[in-house]
Amino acid sequence: MNRKRGNQILSTAAKHNRRANAAEVRASPNINSARSHFNETLAGPETADGVAALANQMMKAAGVMPRKDAVLAIELVFSLPKDHQIDDRAFFIDCTKWAGSRFGGEANVLSSDIHRDEKHPHCHVLVLPLLNGKLSASKLLGNREQIAATQQNFFEAVASNHGLTKPTARLSGDAKRAGAQAVLKRLREVSDGAIGSLVWGALRDAIEQNPEPFILELGIDFADVKAFATATKVEKPSRTFAQIMTGKGRSTAEDKNPYRTFDHPKVETSYRTPIPKNANVLPCVGRTQKSTFAQPTVPPPVTSLPLPVAQIEHLVWKRERDSERPASAFDSETGEYVEAPQKLNLQKGKARAYVADVLGRTGRRC
């Protein structure tokens, strides 16, 4: 079920359904023009322009002035499998009647066309969503639940009467694995030639990934597959106490995003005092900067640093490397380098003392 919007959408959709666009027919790889003469029109005017004119005539008679984005048609496509064994014409006639009764009345059906020139035979039905003199596509289609109810109604009213069945639910989990095993087992039982072929590896992977088509081709019952999966289902063993206590546990937000930052609550301290209302504060980027600390009235006294701290600040640090020290300075017992004692030049010291003494007696300075 598709909504058709736009002024030219009716003419475009009708031309596709009537195969009136030769360029589209030549360009589409899905259309076999050699079989287009098997197509059939069940309802509606003979030409695509006539379908659009009929819709405009019906809206004008109802006094409807559609907007530019209004849904002018609902298109329903009914399809059959390629190897079906039913009368497709009778089936599509019932589909057309059901579409009219479900979407505002049979008079709302603008066209109904059967296509037999593609892979699967199908029927396009264009319906004008006219309800109580208004275009009401949303009310006719409804939400997801209403669409599911419409599909169920079609199955009960039309599909089941022609011997059609609902497609089975897609296998998953244990049922999917059981289905793949059933297909492989059947191929081995009949000694199918595909087992020894060069493409067997790719074929086996395809069976394990999606066993449903192979189950249908081999005639395996889905009920037997599901029953086998239920009977052979391995229950997950319960964990022991040791496994529970040594396990990682359930992951938290911190485990999933260890680098996330958290806003910690502010801690109120005893030295915070409220600011007086008449306090003179400095503006910052056009906004008043509020301080939560009391402004001192008297500057604190200047105190000298303790002696060890003062000595440390005036130290001149020099980088020394072990490679620059002599090997003789290494103490093997302590594992450290020991500075060698400096040798005093006594003769030079005596000479300096003598010169200083002579200069002192003569009244000169060194």
C-alpha cells in the first residue's frame, strides 16, 4: 500500500500500469516486452490519461480542492508466486473488489491492471481515498495496528478462499540451526549431487544463513523443524556460587564510558561568608563576578620564611650525571658516588697570608 502525492502522480502511475511509457518499458530490466500482451485491465478507463481525468472528475463532483501535497491515490499491489497453481484472474478480480469495499467503496477504484510480463504475476489497483466528501488517506490506511488488521482481513476474505497460506515466520536461534541441519540431512539421505560439487562450501553457508527456501524446496515440514529445535534445545547451566562471586557482574555507566566526567556536589567550607549587598566587585566580561570569600580589611603581616625554606630558595641547582663522574668515586658498598675531598694548596695559602701581612703593615690593601 503506497500513498501517491503530486499533481501528475496519477497520470504517471497509470502510464506505468498500462505500459504506456515505451521508454520505461525498454529501460526496465524486469519487464519482458515479449509478454506484455498477456497483461489485462480489470477496471478503469482504457487510457492512462482517462484514469487521471476520472479522478479529477470525482474530486470536482465531491467539491474537493486538493492541496499540493495531498494524497491523490492509494496504490495496492497484489502478487502471486511464480509457480502458483490457482486462477490468477479470478484471484485478482476478488482483490479488486476487496480493495473497493475496504477503501471507501467500489466506486473509488480508479483502475486495476494485471501484469504478467514480469517475474511474478501481480495486480496494481489505484484507489481514490475519498471518504465523506474529503480526501482521507490517513483515515483509510490508519496506523501500524490498523494496517496489520487490514492485512489480516484480506487473508481471511480473499487469500484463504483461494487456497493461499500465510508465509511462515522467519526462523531464528535454535530453530534456524535445526532447519539448516534438517536440510543438510535430507541432502545426504538422497545423495544430492550438490554435496560433491565445487560450490558446495558456498551452498552450505547459504543454507546455514537462510534455510527457509531450502526447507520449502525439499518439502520439509516447518512444524517438525520447530519441534526438533524445542526437543534438542540445550538449557543454559546455572552459575555456581564461585562463578557468581568471581564474575565481572553487570556493567555500569562507568564501565561503558570510563572517561566520562561526573559533576560532584560542591562542599561548603567554614571559611565562606556571604558578600554584603553593597560590596564593590569588579565586572568580568560584562557580568558581575560574585565572590564567596570575605574580603579582608587589614592586610596580613609580612613574615619572613623559615630558615630552611629561605636557604632552599637561594640554592643554585646543578645537574650532575653519573657518566661525568670518575669511576674511582663510586662506593661499591653503598652504591653511591662519593665526592673526593678537595686538596688544599698550603704553599699558596701561606704566600697569600704573607702578602696580606706586609700590605697591612704598610697601610695598603690587597
